Amino acid sequence: MKKFLLIALTALSGNSFAQSLAANLMPDGSRDVFVGLAIAAAPHYEGRQERKVSLMPIMQMQWSNGIFIADPYTAGMHLSNRPDIEFGPLLQYQPSRSASAAEKAAGASDIGAALNAGGFFNYYLNDKLRLNSSLLYANGGELSAKLGLQKIFGQIAPHHTLAVSGGIVWANRDYAEKYFGILPSLAVSDSGNPGLLPVDKNRNGYRPSAGIKDLHLGANWNWELNHRLLLSSGVSAVHLTNSAAHSPLVEQRNYLTIHSGLAYRF
């Protein structure tokens, strides 16, 4: 149970890519359900200086048949019966994103909600070290892949556990253009966009290419207040790379997300 919750709550680190819960050898017909609320601070979206502070739900659920809900947007199913290997399908809902007036003036556009489908594969190098990966595809042609490593330090003090993780995210051109590109028909010159975002002076827009989108590091600290209540806090650092980092919509290549909240086990 502790391994399940520890790995589950690292999904709150701010990374928008799906994470799977750790497989749990549960008795038939059993379940583990955690619900709570956290305060999170993060950029309005990747690369923006504007930040927002908001309440976000904590929702971690797993059933003995392998089905799990990793967060309010991600669900999947464990298909492996081996303790050192995890794999299965993933579904992730990607919320819509609204561009500000300044961003629209620079050529950005609103992004509609999407449903991503794919799968995950994780391998335990030992009981405290996990190699994790996932692949997601959206019906607009966007493809993204994540590869990471997670280290669980266990009981650093009575009732306290710590996990650190790091990894990379790769995205295809369709994904990069959707979230970091500017349509040529919407691009404007600097003179026509005073005081706003830097854009292409030749009105050619911006078309980022496929490649490594970001590098990220995260840490999650859990404090078990009692057998049902847990305080989870974490921080995630992201470094945008390659053509995503050079997008005119990106104001900062490096950014942090933080969260802290309470989860209750039913």
C-alpha cells in the first residue's frame, strides 16, 4: 500500500504527461481509494512567465482487477502479473487551453480539449528504483513519449517518505506545432505587435520540429499523519529544449511547479 500511494502522488508534481500507478498485489475484490485536495502553483502553460495558483483535486484509485485512476485526467489498467514489470493501456484527458489577448495578437490560438490514448511500460531495477515510460497519441496526430527514472527512499524518518524522479519528454511535429507553433496566417510583425510577444517579422509564423521537448526533475515528500490521512508535497523543475524552447510563445525555458495537499484513504 505505501508503495502504491507514494508513486501515485508523484503524479501531482506538475508534469502533464501520464503516469501509471505502481502495480499492487491486492486480494480479489479489494480496492484502494484516496481522495483529497491540493494547492498548486504553476505557469499558465508551459514556457509562460504568468503563474496561477489553484486548487486541484487528488484522486488516486486502484482495483484488484488492475484498473486504476492516477489523477483526475488519467486512467489505465495493469496487465502484467510480474512484480518487476508493469504495462498496460492508458487514457488521458487533455483540458482545453485559452490564449490571452497578447498571445492571440502574437499568433497563438485557443487549444481545444483532447483525449489521448496509448500505453505504459515500467521496469523495476530493484524494489526502490523504477524505470518508467509511456506513449500517448491524440486524434489530431499529436504523439508524445516519456522516459524517466524514479527512486524511492522509503522511510527517511518515521511516517515520512521521499521519492525523486527525472526524465525526458519527446514530441512529434504535430504536438510541437499545436502547443508551441504560430500559424503563418496569424503571425504579425513586431511593429504591429508593440509591447507584446516577439514574433516572426516575415509573417512566416513558427513551425517547431519533432524532438526532445523537455528535461524534468521532481521530488515528492509524503507525511503519513495517520493510517488514513496523508500530507503530500512536491516540486517539479522543467527545462524546455530544442524548437519548443525557441518558440516565440515561450518566455522562460525553465520553470517550477509546486503543490501541497491532503489525501484521505477510504
